[in-house]
Amino acid sequence: MAPRPLVAGNWKMNGLRADAAEVRALATLLTDDLACDVLICPPATLLTTILDAAKGSAIAVGGQDCHAKVSGAHTGDISAAMIKDLGCSHVIVGHSERRTDHGESDALVRTKAEAAVAAGLVAIVCVGETEAERDGGKTLDVVGRQVLGSVPDAATPATVIVAYEPVWAIGTGRTPTEAEVAEVHGFIRAELSQRFAAAGAEFRLLYGGSVKPSNAKSLMAVANVDGALVGGASLKAVDFSGIINAYN
Ligand code: PEP
């Protein structure tokens, strides 16, 4: 059976408390018989506010990053246990902006994913090639290395989600063709099946990179795409619900 889809929003470094109104508006737009799960990952400063706004709705809330350690002398960081303690269910790790801006390696991303799972969160592990890597014909090499290096050995479909986000498609309005998405998602599925045997078929594989209401239905229909990780278009309820509607 195909995994139940997930449509996840990554607000990145956007949002003030007043933007909780978008989450309350989204909750009113979601039908009771949703065919997918819905998640919003606001900045750490808004986790409590968004958890409150989402209360009683189908919207789950997650973090955008966590430290690999449970606690300690790491000024400015937050741990998976802290995110879990608030009532969150998920955390994104290894987003390309973290890999680029903070030099995060596959090994660090794997440790963060392990910390997330140990804290009781589902880790959304992001992978994806740069434009130069795609142009150089290295997409599958890069994605394969990232999946192998970033996904913990103890990962299960219940604890880890993999998000394929080509770096060149993030925030650019450009997307890969459906055939290109199918190729990479099929490749990730095969890698996970090789490593985790029958469970490989059950991992959720999200596509991320310039997903919007107008392209969501066709991207979400691609084989081995089990949902979306959405940046810009997750900020407004009307756009995000348009993407969620790809499944309804
Ligand atoms: C993202 O940052 O995870 C993302 C996919 O961004 P956008 O949808 O804006 O391209």
C-alpha cells in the first residue's frame, strides 16, 4: 500500500505572531476527510503560537532544525527534546539552506535525525543536488550519497521521511520535469529498499522545490511522490490549502 501522503510547510525565517491567523484560516479550509496529513514547520520562535493556533485541527506542527545533542553549552541552538516537549511531532533536518549556510555534512544531518527520533519526533531528512551537479550529470550520485549518509541505519517508515529538494528548484519558480522527479524518487525508493528491505516501500518520499497550487496535482501524481515539502507557498492559507487540495 502506498504511504499516506504528507503535505508539509516550511516557513523558514518568516512569520510573526500575527501570522498565526494563517494557520487558523487554514484549519477552517481543511475538510474532515483529508486524504493526506498536514504539517507546518514555523520558526522556533513561533512553535508555541502555531501549536495553539492549530489545536483541534488536523494540522501538525514541527521544527525546522534541531541540535544533535539533548542539552548543553550550545548557545542559540534548540534540541529535539525541546521541540518534542512543546508538543511537536516532526523536525526537518539537513535542509539545503542549513547544509549551505551552516556547512552541515551528511554525518551531522544523520546525527540530528538520530537525535530527533530518540526524542520521539519524526525526522524529515532533506537531500538534493545543486544546479551544477545536475548539469554535470551527478544528480543520482549526490542524492545517493546524501541518502546513505544522512538517513540513520535505524530509520523506519514511522520515524523518518525523506524529502527530495533539488537546490536549484527551491524558491526559484523552476521545477524538474515529472520524468526527472520520477527518476530521482524511484532511485531513492530503490536505495531505501536495498538498505531496509520490504520497509523501503513504506517510507514517505516528499518532493520539494517551487511547489504551488498550479503544479501540485501533477507533481504529487508522480510515482513514488508521497507528498510535498513547501516553502513560500506554505505561508498563506489560500496557497497552502490549494496544494493540499491536490489530494482531495
Ligand atoms: C523549501 O525551502 O523547502 C522549499 C521547497 O521552498 P519553496 O517551496 O519556496 O521552493
